[in-house]
Amino acid sequence: MKNLLTKITALLLIFAMIVSLTTIKSDAVNGSQAIAIGIDVSKWQGNVNWAQVKASGVSFAFIKCYSAKSGVDPYFAQNVTAANAAGIRTGVYVYSYATSVEGAIAEANAVISIIQNYPVSYPVAIDLEDSSQKNLSPDTLAAMANAFCATIENAGYHPMVYANKTWFTKRIGYVPYDKWVAQYAGACDYGQVPAVWQASCTASVAGVGGQVDYDYLYKDYSFIVPQGFSVVNGYKYFYNNYRRVKGWVDYAGQRYYCDPVYSYVRTGWLPGANGTYYYMGDDGAMSTGFRQIGADLYYFAEDGIMRTGLVDVGTDKYLFAGDGKMYTGFWSPGDFMYYFGADGKMVKGLQDIGGYKYYFDDLGHMQVGLATIGQGTYFFNANGQMQFGKVNTGAGIMYFGADGNRMVGLLPLADGTCYFDPTTGLMQVGLVNLADGARYFEPTSGKMMTGLIDAGSTKYYADPATGILMAGVIQDTKGIRYFDPADYHMSVGLIALGGANFYMDPTTGYLVKNQTVTVGGHTYTCDASGVAVLVK
């Protein structure tokens, strides 16, 4: 039994040793964990049969584009075009000879100018490995790498840094960009999961003559699309030819704006030139026409610019305040008052507003004073409100019916009958000759008077039923009066009628009978019939 336990213990120790040697660290990766297999090539591989490369299982390739010493790789255009034609996603790299930030930026700008018309659908990498760079400080190398990457990223491409494990861990300072790590071993234990691991420089791949670098991919670059939108880390971008776009984009009948610095599709309010504004919807599409934003309505022209002031939309006019919000209610910019309804439209014609009637002409001007509307005449006070009944218009008193239309002629009103001139519409006072006879209207109220009328210096008599002024002899229970046919005034004193004289009491106007009266120094005797006979 003891020997058996000893053997088991020994076996366990041996197993533990094997595991300790073969288990990959948690921050290390091997080929089985890769999401895709690729290669990287340059002129040294010569002509590549990319169809065979694709058939071998390779799905991406990094193609040398440029170096400052040799210029554009002579096989670059051929490789990138043929690889894409075979369905292989392509990135590019520049072999760097830079020894300063300025040199790295120059290399980035050079590669950007070369690749802009090619379908570069994977990252653009700077290859840091040249002997001229070995004595540079980690900070300098990191600054170079970061400057290169920032320049590439600013141009719309996805940047990457290539170096071997030793350079990344001992020679290059902090680099926040994707890393392509060269480590020729059974696993890449660089310390963090790289975007790409270059596992071999002596691989054999169908379609490539001789040896070639072999790569494993651990980061999904499917977000780099040929054209259209792609969401990365919660931000939406627009790609054209696999390149992030900045500025205005016209796509699928809509317009979008990509941030000029960070490239993401802008949403919400967007400042334009000269104090103008655009509004980009939640999907980034530029707004045109009416747009509800919060509790307010705005209008954006066909060019997307938010409109302010008076705006013609079709056959209607709208008003938008300085902040773009649609205005409703009364508005007066100067000499005229306008009104914009709840729907924002400038109103015209007769309108019921707040229990009052208003009238706005064809230009939208609110009317005050007299206004001819159709066949009628109406009056609106200084506030534009239609008036009814007796109204002092400034020119005189007029009468407006229940519908607001001016009424003329002889009108039986609640407080008496009045007369309004058919031509001017003005209420008439005093003695007025009408077609069916003269009438007298009280000077202050304009009401038609009947019966005996005291007009101050004279008197009239109007028929109690019709108000028509009477002329000639008028008899009542108290006696007889005489009203001159020429002007209807009540005659007093000595008058001559029908060849005889009569005397009318100067105070009451009644005919005097059976009395002696003195007129102008002459004495008259009035008989029982009222005839006045001169005595002396």
C-alpha cells in the first residue's frame, strides 16, 4: 500500500509540472483563440496568387505601402487590388525610419496620400523596428507612435502600431492604440491581448512563393464598412471606402454631419456659420420642414438651416422667434398688428379670438377703424375688436348690427328710433328731411322725437306714431296751433292765413280767442273764431 501511495504522489507531481509548463497565462493568447488568420506581405513576396491565399483560409492581409527610404512599395497597388478582389480584407503598414514626432507625422501623411483611392478595410500600421530607432527613449518612440496614429485617425482610418514584444515591453512608452505584436513562439504573452499577433515569419501559405509572415487576429474589425453607418463603442460613424468621414454626408436621401474632430455622427443642435443652426435627429438625419423639439415647434429650410422671423411655407406665413420657436398670438413689428393661430399660421379675414371678432386683410394686417368687408362696412376699435350698436367712430356716431355690419336709414332701436345717413352712415340730429317727410332727432342722443318738440328757439310737432313733422293747423284738446309748412316751426304772434289775421300765443303757440292783444303798437280784437281784427 505504501508503495502505491508513493507512486500516485509521484505521478501527481509530474502532472503538476507538466501543467505548469504548458498552461498559457490568462493574458496570453494562442492561435486557437484567434478569430481570423492573416498574412503580411511586401515586395519580397513578389507576385502573390491571392485567390489561392484566400482558399487556404486567410481572410486578411497587411500590405506594405511605403517607407521613407524606398518610397511606395512596387507591389502595393497590385497586392491591395488583387487581395480585395479575392475577398481578403486589407490593412497597410509603413516601415518607419522616423526618429522624431515630425518624421512620424510625415510618414503618416505620405501613406494617407497613397492609400486614399484604395479599399483599405483594416488598420494602417506604423512598423517600429529599424536599427535607427533603437537608441530613442521610450517617451520619444511612444510620442512618434501616437503622433502617427493620431494623424491616421484624423484622416478617417483605423491606426495601429507594429513592434515585437521586446520593443513594446522595454523600448516603447505608453501607446493607447491597437497593437500588432510580433512574437515567434507558441503563444503571445505580451501582457495584454493584442489586436494582431504576428506568430511567424517563416510560414508557408498557398499562393505565396517562399516564406511569409503569419498573423492571428483577436479584434473584430467588421465595424470598418465599405460605405454606410457603423456603431463603435456607442458612437455612430459614417464610412466611405472603409474610411471614416468628417463633415457633411449625403446618404440614402438624407443629410448627416460627422464631427470635424472625432468623426462621430452628430445629433441634436448643430451650430452653423454666421449664427445659424441645424437640428440633427436621433438617427443623425438633418431636419427639414417643421420639427417638434421638446414642447416647441421649429422650422428648418430645405438646406437644413433653422429659420427665424416671418417664413413662407407653401401659401401660409409663420413667425419664428429669434431662438427659432414658432410664435403664436398677436405680434406687432411696427405699424401693423398680426395674429398667428394655434397652428402657427398667420390669419386673414374675420377671426374669432378670445371672444372678440377681428379682421385681418390679405397682407395679414389687423384692421382698426372702418373696414369694408365684402358688401358690408364694419368698425374695429383701437384694439382691433369689432364693435356693435351705437359707436362713436371719431367721424361721428354710427350703428352696427348684431353681425357687426353697419346699418343705415331709420332704425327702431331699443332706446328709440334714430336715423343714419345712407351715404355716410353717420347718425343725424335735428331736423332731417326724409323721403316720407321731415323728422326731428334729439341733438344729443339722436332719438326721434314725437308730439310737441321743444327745439330751443322754436318748436315742432311730430306725429306721435310716425314721427313725421306736421305742418299747418294742428288741434288738440287745449286748442289750435299753427306750424309753418315751409320749415315746420310753430308760428307765434300775429300771422296771416287765408286773407285773415290770427294771433298765436307767444308762449304756448295756441290760437288766442275772445281777447284784445297789442302787436307792434297796434290793438287787435280776437273774436270767438280767433280772427284778429285791427282796432287801432
